[in-house]
Amino acid sequence: MLDYISGTIAELNPAYAVIDNHGVGYMINISLTSYNQLQGTQGEARLYVYEAIREDAHVLYGFVERREREVFMQLISVSGVGPNSARMILSSLTPATLEQTIASGNAAMLKAVKGIGAKTAQRIIVDLKDKIKVGGDALIDMGQASGAAYDEALSALLMLGFTRPASQKALQKLFMKEPQLSVEDAIRKALKMM
């Protein structure tokens, strides 16, 4: 499975980016959120990818941030929500806004997204309410570096089998005290707190 593709942006528009990686151009479908983030880059980019394999095609979906990919994967786990619908949702709502929308049970906000009906909106809320980061990210004010370290440490703890709420609580406490904490130190200290 591909984790990310990095290289030079050969083409960029609101629907997709073409990333040139050593002479191979990867066409990667993106959300408007990722498009807005890529516009400010100086030609180099790294996109975290999800590969949808169908009978007739292999389609790549790319995200500037791991968190957006994580939310995308949660969305496509809901029955009736495919990769294009998930991309449409993430083009209309940022990951943090979407998480707040699901946590508050705001089906009307989800129904406002093109192609999402009342039943699908309710299904997303019911299926994901217990799986999302409740309350958003407490590390927004700490800067991008801390947010990236937090996300990596959280992913590692989840892969080790710890629950999301316990992992988030431990990491938020650590990063509030030490915003410049490395990923490795954050994981090590969080494991002692669990």
C-alpha cells in the first residue's frame, strides 16, 4: 500500500494534482482543502494517498495532511459513501468542521453538501460519532510542527491498539506542556501515562 507520494507539482487544479516523481506523473484526486494548501507551495509537495482499486481502474486520492486522509478513510467506511462522495464532503468542510458536525449530530450541515441526502447524512453521524476526534484538535495554537508530531504520535498509539480518547488525552497533556516534543518522545511518554 502506498503511504505518500512526493515530488514536483506538474499540474494543479481544484480536482486533482499531477505529482512528478522521478519522471513518473501520478494523477491524484484532491479535495479543495488540499488544493488550497498546495497553492502556497513552491512546486514541491508530499501527498498522503489512498488507493482505490476497482475492476476498471486504480484511482489515487491525495491529502496534504494525514488527518484529512484519516477522516476520508472513516467516511468511506460508512455504507453508501464512496471515495468521490467523501472527497466532496472534505471539499465542503474542513476535517475539524466535519468532526464538530458529526459530534454535534448536525445532519443539516452534511445535507448541504452536494450529493449527500438525509439518510446518508444520518448514517455518517450514527456510524462515526464514536470514532471521531471529539472537540477537534486542542493543538491548533501550537503551530504546524506540533500538530504534525501530535498526528504521527496519535496514529502510532492507535496502531499499537490504544483507544483514541485515551491516546488523545495523554498526547494533548504532553504537547500542552512541551510543544516541541518529538514524535518518539511523545509516544514514549504517552505509553507511561496509559
